[in-house]
Amino acid sequence: MAQKPSIPKGTRDFGPAEMAGRNYIFDTIKSVFRTYGYMPIETPAMENLSTLLGKYGDEGDKLLFRILNSGDAFSGVDFGAFRTEDGGYNSKSLSLKVCEKGLRYDLTVPFARFVVQHQNELSFPFKRYQIQPVWRADRPQKGRYREFYQCDADVIGSRSLLNELELVQIVDRVFMLFGINVVVKINNRKVLAGLAEISGFPDKVVDITVAIDKIDKIGLEAVKAEMREKGLTDDAIAVIEPVLTLKGDYKEKISSMRALMEGKSVSGIVSETGLKGLDELEELFGLTDAAGISQEVEIDLSLARGLNYYTGAIFEVKAKDFEIGSICGGGRYDNLTGIFGLPDMSGVGISFGADRIYDVLKGLDKFPEDVTSATKILFANMGAAEVKYLLPVVRSLRESGVSCEIFAEPAKLKKQFDYADRKSVPFISITGGDEMAREVVNLKNMSSGAQESFRKDDIEGILKFVGIE
């Protein structure tokens, strides 16, 4: 029996219509990146596991796809050395024995590795954008895939908060071009570290961060339960809980948090780290006010973003009119290149989730009408003589940047019209013997029904008729 074709769960095929939409997303984002001085790079699909492990926390490490060293990677392995007391195997140690590489989990860690490796070739601050696929061994569900594209922009080698402002401006511009209403949520990891300090558990900042990062998914009570499981006391949770439910604009929230960080919480502990984070938030929101951001920007003190390498401002962007997870996110990382031997190189970046943005554009019917049509004009095939007559016209149009094609066979007009309809071709030309005798080309707008004839050398007239000035 023939094998039934299939693809791995959490991955997808993309046909011409989907690819047209995806390229529209990529091209739009690239165009905005370039206007802010970002330049493109690419890195390999796989990295050494030593590059990836330990950069995303324990939960992230579990989602790394590991690659066997070869098709015979288990040959010669002493499996007894990996036995556990219960008779099983230490899968983590065994995987490191047979897997030295893994598929990249995101684009930020490979970027940090790239910067360290090529530091003598770069000018700092270095701005780069990168649009490539990443892989995560996650449970597939709506809006969450095992293979997906990220569209990243990062600037490294500068601590200025103007860089954070630029990223907010990029987000603002991209989603304005897409016609998507979003809310840009901003927090600061120093504030979260300060929250851990004033709760009396400064060593639990990662546990607190991981827990509150889930608040939108599991709710406040489940977050509190998880913090208890991690060893936080009810008194500590009582300090944290009001922060997660603060109301008001950014000035009111910062004012309330500043009082807590100055020692006015029930614990009485002062956090200089938290106060520094609040200073940064105040400066950044002052810049966004001055820049006139059109999209909604708010401070969200429950925003944590689980990646361990963030050290300052953190961002998350959500669509306001479509139910889906975050469609863009990022933050500042001060220590990422240090683990590769290049300390004191601060960076900040954002990542657009192209797959989720596609779902939002499709769900809200925001794709431009002509995006999914690769062909602007279809020339009907009325016979061999007519095809030869049309060839110079088609060549001139293509040289002018118009996508057009001649139907391959002299089939019935209904079949050719059906073909144009299935491909959403907006214009069709039916040029036969009468048109040839008059040395004209006939064009029809498939949407309005309007028809017009043009001299075969009147390329400018044809371009104007199809909407290209």
C-alpha cells in the first residue's frame, strides 16, 4: 500500500495564497525595520546545544528539539551508565551524549552568539533584523506551533532608552500599516526583582516571574497556588497580589509601586533595584508620550515574560479585536553576550510572531484584496496567431513590473474564466482576430465589468487601466 502523506503535528504546508499573505507580512515588517536603520542577518537553523541550553530556563530547555549526532548516534553508547535507581534512564544526560546540536528556539540567543563571534567586524551600536523559522517542542494548539517564523529587530551596544522607544514606534507603525488595533504592554524586570525583594524572597524572582507570567492563562488564584508550591509564604504573596491588580494610568501605577519599593509595604523592605526599574519605566513612558504613539500603550505590572535573559524593559503586544495570544514581544537583556565572553554589551529587541499575525489578519479580513493574486492580467488563449500577437505586449508589461500570463492552451473561454476566478485575477484580456486587425488589446476589469481597448503599444494606458501609475 502507498504510504499516506502527512506532516508532523504543529507544522504546516503553505500554498500560494498563504505564501502571498505571509510575504506581505514579511515585506511590510522589513520595510519598517529598514526605515529605522536595521540591517538583515541570518544564522543556521541548528546551533550547538551548549549555545542554547540554560538560556531559556528549565521550561525552555525542555522545549528544545535536539538533533542526533548521526543516524547511528546510539552505537557504542554505554546505556548502563545512564541507568537511574528506579530502573529508567537519565534522559537529559543521555541526550547530551548523543545530541550535540539543537534547532534554534528563538533568534535572540543565536544573535548574541553572532555578535560575540563577529564583534570585530561590526560597528556598535549594531542594529539587525532577522526573519527566520524557529522550533519548539511544545504542545500544538490554536495559535501555537512547533515550527514558526519570528521577525526580530535588536539593537546591541547601547543602554539608551531611546532604543526602547524606537521599538515601540516600530510596533506602532507595523500594526498601523496592517490595520490592526493593538495594546502594547510594558513592564520592567527590575520592578519584578524588586517585588521579590520586598516580599522577602529575593532568591525566588525566577519562580515569581514564571508564575505571574501565566496570570492571563490560569488566573490569579492559580498563580498564588503556584507561588505557594515554590515556597512563598502567604505574607509574601500578600505583598505581591495587590501589584498584579493595580488600576489606573502609568503615572498612578508607578506612584503606587514607588511607595511599595520605598519600604511602605507590609514587609517594610526597601528595594533600590525596584526603584531603578520604576525610574526607567517613567522615562520610557515620558518618551512614548512625546513621540505621539497612535496605538494604546500601557504599563502592566503583571507582565513577566518567562525568558530568563531579560533584565530591563519588557514588551508584549496583543490584538484588541481578535482572541489570540501575544503577537509581538521582547525586552532588554544586559548579560546575554557575557555568557559568550563579551561582558557589558547591553541590548534590546522585539520579535513579531508572523504566524499569529497571519491568523489575526485573516480572521479580521485585513489582507489587501490584491495580496493573494500573483497574476494581475490573464491573457486568454484564442489560438496560436493571437498568442504570437500578444507576446510583445506581455513582455512590455512584465518589464514594467506587471505580473501577467497567457493561458497555456486554446481552451474554451469558460475554462479560462474559471481559472482567472480561482486565482482571483483582477483583469482579463480577450484579444481575438478582430482586435488583431485593429491592432488593439482588449481588457476587462473582472470586479466592475468595465472594458476598454488599447493600442498594442499603449503600455502606459494599460498600466493606468489596471491601477499602476
